Amino acid sequence: MKKGTRLLPKNFHLSTLAVLILLSACEQKKGPSAPPPAPVSFIEIKATDVALNKEMVGETAGYRDIEVRSRVNGILLKRTYVEGAQVKAGQVLFEIDPEPYKATLDQAKGQLSQEASKLEKARADRDRIEPLFKENAVSRKDYDDALSAYASALASTQTAQASVKQAELNLGYTKVTAPFSGTTSKLVQSEGSLISATGDSGRLTTISQLDPLYVNFSYSEQDRQELEAATRSGQVTLNESFKAKIKLADGSNYAQTGLINFSDNRVDPKTGTIRARAIFKNPKGDLLPGQFVRVTLELGKRKNALLVPERAIVQSQADHIVMTLGEGNKVVPIPVKLGSVIDGKVIIESGLKVGQKVIVDGLMKAKPGSVVNPSPASTPAAQKE
């Protein structure tokens, strides 16, 4: 036997060697093992009644917005309020030079005194001539002249009284007051300006009543038709009165709940929308006119709605898809039509049926046609996933 030659054990048979060679060859031919099915969690679709809400963009507006204008001409002497501050109804805001109107009032009063004296004389002449006429002591002409003079004097006196009243009104208009309580805007005319009762020079400021406050918005003609159709079919039950809530620009919710108090009876042909309005209490002045807000309308109740979480919706080009569990736990994509969003869940208008299982977690691994390892979304395993 040559040196370096290794001998097999005595009890080692050739048949054993052949088996080892075959096993080694099988292991070399066998590739890497297939990955296990991806774990996913799912929900089973059930029909449930949900609140029917509609969200849209709105803009706040004062309950009453009015331009404060001068009713008389004259020099603006002073402003008696703080710009941008709250004012009370009847509070004096501006004073216009009253002297010319005082003089006019004095003149009107003097004229009234003259006319009143003439009226007294005409009345006395009538009272004297009336019994004489009955005794045929004076002619018919004298009697008629006395009655005519009295009637003329009475008319002149009434005209003078009206002139006095007009002069008093004009004098009162030199103090411009707030027509209602509200918030003032910036002064338009500066002190010392010549104010005219007509034209832009008569505009002094603007007052807005902020409590309550309006929120104006518009909804589409299609929304109205769909809601009416759903109501007729019994799919939707409407509330007796529509409530509204608003979300501010910073994402916070406004504490007060409003009511829809106006919906127009015509469609705007330019936009295809219908104007509407909600009214909100605003006791602290948190809302100001001109703010853009998100308006949520509480319309009623949607019956037998099918809901899925927003995270279960997959966008595929122009379509929306949900991944469902088919036979043998295979992933089956189904196109769906989406409705309103309610607390993070989407109403499925069409595409799904009661009892179908929709994958909500693990969608990255749930490829269409692949087999997955599903578990209900409410189980601890699903929560860990």
C-alpha cells in the first residue's frame, strides 16, 4: 500500500457511500426555500347606520354690515370713538359743525312765530264775523274772505312747523350715531374734511355686528339632486334642522354649533352652485368677517353604509382600489367608488358587499394574486403588525 493512502473504515459499505452522494446532489439541486405568506390584517365589511355629513369651504360675514354715512353737509369736527373698537347702539361716533343748522333752526322758529300770530288774527276775525253773518249784518263775501284767510294762515303755520321739525332733524344729524352695536372699521374721512350727504365723501366708517355671525358657503346642484334621490329611496333620513360646525385655518374646531338658516331658491348659472348660509353665536368675537373656514353640515343619517378605513384605499391612476381576501387567502383588488369621509372612515358607494374581507394593514406586502397570512384587524397580532 502506498504511503499517504487513506483507508475506509472496515464497516463502511459502498452502498452507504452511494446514498451520501445522492443526498448531496439533491441538496445542490434544491434552491433557497420560498418565503412564508406575508402577514396582513383585515376587516369584514358590515352595514351600519352613520351620520351623514358634508364638508365644504365657507367664508364668515357680519350679521349686519353697514356704512355709516353723514345725512347733512358740513365740516367734520371730530371723531368720538376708537377705530376698530366695539360701539353701542346710539353712541355718538362723529360730530359735524352744528352752527349753520342752529341758525337755520332759529330762523325756522322765527318764521313759525310769525305764522302763528297770523293764524291767531285770522281765527279771531273768523270768530267775530260768523255770528254777524248769521244775522245778515255782513255780506257773504266778507264771511268767505274771513274763512279763506283763516285756512291760509293755518296752512302757513303747518308749513312753518314742518320747517322747524326739518331744521331740528338736520341739527340732530350733525351728531352721527351708531345704528346698532358692533365693531367699527377704519375712519374714511379725516377730521376737518368737508362732508357731503351725497357721494363718497359722506361715507365715514363701517360697522359690523359680529354676534351672531354668518358663514356663507355654496353646494353643487349635483349634491342637492343626489341627496334628494337618496331621501326618496329611504337610503337617507334628514334631520328636521341642519346643524353646522366649522374648522378654523389652524385646524382647531370652533366651540359653537351653528344652524343653516338660508338656502337660495336658484342655481348660479356661472358656477352651477347654490348659495347657503349658517348662523353662529360669536359672544367673544373669536370670528371676524372675511375668514375662510371648513364647514361641516350635519344633514341626517345614512342607512346601511359600508365603511372602510382611509388607509385601506389604494390610488391607482384615476381609480380607487381596495385589496380583498379571495379564495385561499389570495389578494384580490376591487375598484370602488368613494363617498363621504366620517372620522377617518370612507363610505363605499359601490364595489363592495357585506361579508367581504378588506385588507387594512400590510398593504405593501399584499400584491394582487399573492397568498397572504390574514388575521382580524382587532387582534393583538394585527395591532403589532
